[in-house]
Amino acid sequence: MSKKKKINTRNTPIRERIVETATRLFFENGIQAVGVDKIVAEARIAKMTLYSYFASKDDLVMEYLEKSADAWLENFHTHLNQVSKSDEERIVNTFIYLKENFNNSTAYRGNGFINAATELSDGRNPAHGVILNYQDNLRGCFESWAYNSGLKDARELSYALLNLFNGATVSTQIEDFPEPLTHAINLAKKLIELHR
Amino acid sequence: MSKKKKINTRNTPIRERIVETATRLFFENGIQAVGVDKIVAEARIAKMTLYSYFASKDDLVMEYLEKSADAWLENFHTHLNQVSKSDEERIVNTFIYLKENFNNSTAYRGNGFINAATELSDGRNPAHGVILNYQDNLRGCFESWAYNSGLKDARELSYALLNLFNGATVSTQIEDFPEPLTHAINLAKKLIELHR
DNA sequence: TAAGAAAAATACTGACCTGTATAAAAAAAT
DNA sequence: ATTTTTTTATACAGGTCAGTATTTTTCTTA
């Protein structure tokens, strides 16, 4: 007789508060650096309540990554739709968006998915699937935007742009200064010209 | 009367074995994921011996980063000198070097300094100074190589190349597949043409 | 060979970690 | 109003963490 733990699958305000608090703490401090005790303290709930919604910390981490990836992409597209008149503009605006995000943050923490990928070094960790999916979603955006704009070699360009996206994010995080993003914006424009 | 701990500053084989073991474990598993007990076990020394050479784990981490940065740059230049006939070739060969490193590794772990920077999120950590120095050293190489090759806007090009370097490293680490590095090599060649 | 220094072995501290057991209090549903 | 579910509070288990104290053994050097 297997004695399984019963997990509450309902979507209550408490559950949302757990995920929101974990999301904020994981992103600001890193996943390994945040203990369950800190999450329950800041969410002002009992530890047992957390473990009634999530089987383990790893489960909570998975939900953090999945929900954050969805939210990131949604904010991303919402913003791009507001400032872009064409798919070609969306490409350049992607990097302007990164720079605005840096300027609007007091302590820049880069990209939560890149951080998670380097932190959870074991590639067999299921979190890597979410991160890979996020990255390929982003690259796919670049590819279709490039294709719709009539640019040559859209697929190769999309890889270059993803490289540029990741590189500019990491460089900015290391330097804590927006200069790499300025160069990334210029480089994105040049890449578009190269593929026109 | 301040009671300080006496640190052995001699450079003995044991000390080197500690640093070598820590270097391997930190790079393969991440800094936070490796405990002092694991280091002393794999180096087959007593824990007290480690603490007679290093005041704290943070001290050992600093030495790991400093020594690794020196060793990385030395290997880098040694290899580039063997395969390059000009500074312009050094630029492209940098990215070929990354790809060869990936192909020669069983479990690619990317760049130890990028990993450390994302792992040690607090920018006030003295480790960030070492990482910044490493990055600027690398960018400086790009800049002087570009300048010596008569390329235009050497400084801006160097930032683009550093972005490309970091981005390709991170993308490869996430994907665990060398395709981003292939695109990075092509992109580096294009960037050189753009600045000719 | 004797004295001194280095290293090892062992046990420990106090803090933190994930996860659980249990019982009381609060809330919801019947 | 009573039962059932949810949440809390508290304590705890078993592990790991960085770092230290103490004693014994080994090595070096004089």
C-alpha cells in the first residue's frame, strides 16, 4: 500500500502568494540561496501549508520557472506590440527593451532563466526543459520576425540574435552597467542590414 | 588583544593540491554546491590543514577564480599563438577555440567566470572584481587585435565580440549542443568584414 | 637523535537545510 | 449548528554546512 502525500491542486489566493513570493526571492537571490523557511516567512504562511500545495521545493522551482517564462514572454510581446509597427522593428526593440529593463531596476539580476541554467548545472534537471523551451521560443520569434521582414537566412540570423540577447544580458549583469546593451542595439541593427 | 588565526603562506604541494581539487570541483559543480568537506575528502587532506592555508572558504574561492583566470588566459594565448598567423585570425580562432573546447568535454560547463558571476549574485562580493578583470582583459584582447588589424571602430567591435563570446558560451551551455558556436564563428567573420 | 613544526584524525559547535508529525485553531461546507 | 476541510503553530528528524578544538602522528630540521 503506497502511502502518497495528498497535494492540494486548487488555485487559492494562498497558493498564488506562495508562488509570487518564491518567484521574487528566487529571482532576486538565486534558487539555491533561498530556503523554504524564508519563503514561508515572507509569504506569512505555515510551512505545512506550502507542502500541502507542493510536494517538494523542486516542484515549486518548476512552477516558478514555468510561470515566469509565460509571464516574461507575455510582458515581452505586450511591450513590443506597443512600440513596434513591424516585425523588423520588433527585433531592434527587443534589445531596447532589455536596456529599459536595466535602467528601471535598482539591482539588475539579468535573466532568471539564464541564471537558473547556470545554477542548476546538472542537465538532467527537469528545469532545463523549461529553460530550453523559453530560449527556443525566443529564437523562434526572431526567426519569424526576420522571415516576415523578408530578411535573408532568417534561421541563421535568429541564432545570432539569440547569442546577442544572451551575451548582452550576461555582460550587463557582470558589468552592472548598460554599455553592453547599447552596443547590442547597434549590433542588432547592423545584423539586420547584413541580412537585408 | 585580538586573537588572529595564523595562516600558513608557504606554497607546498599540499596547498597546490587543495587549490587544484577545489578548482575542479567548483568548476564542475558550482561554488555553492561544493562543500569544504568534499574538497578535503577528494584532496585527501585533513580539514584543519585546509584551514591552516586558507582563512575561509571565500578565500579559497578567491584563489580559485584568480588562478583560474590566469590559467585560462594563458592557455587561451598559447593556443591562439599556435594556430594564428595574425591578430585578425586570433579573433576568429577565439570562437573556434570555444567550439573545440566543447567538443573535447564530456559534460560542458561553459565558462567558470560567467557561472560564478551569476551564482554569486551580490555585486559587492570581491569575486566580482576578478570576474570583471577577466572580462575586460578578454575585451582588451579583441580591441587590440582589431586595432592592429586596421579594423574600424576597434573598441565598439570589441564589445560586440565580447557579447558574442558570452552569448555563445551561455547558449551552448543551455543547449548542450555546439550549434550556437558554429553560428558564432560565422558571425565573428561577418563582424570583421563589417569593420574592415 | 632530539626538538619543533606540519599534518592527520576525531569529535564537536551552532547554524541552516528539506521535509514531516501532531495537535490546535480557523474557516468552509453541509 | 455540526461536520469536514484548511491553515496554523510548534516541535522535530536527519542531513549538511562552515569552522574550531584537541590530541596524536608524521615529517623536517637542527
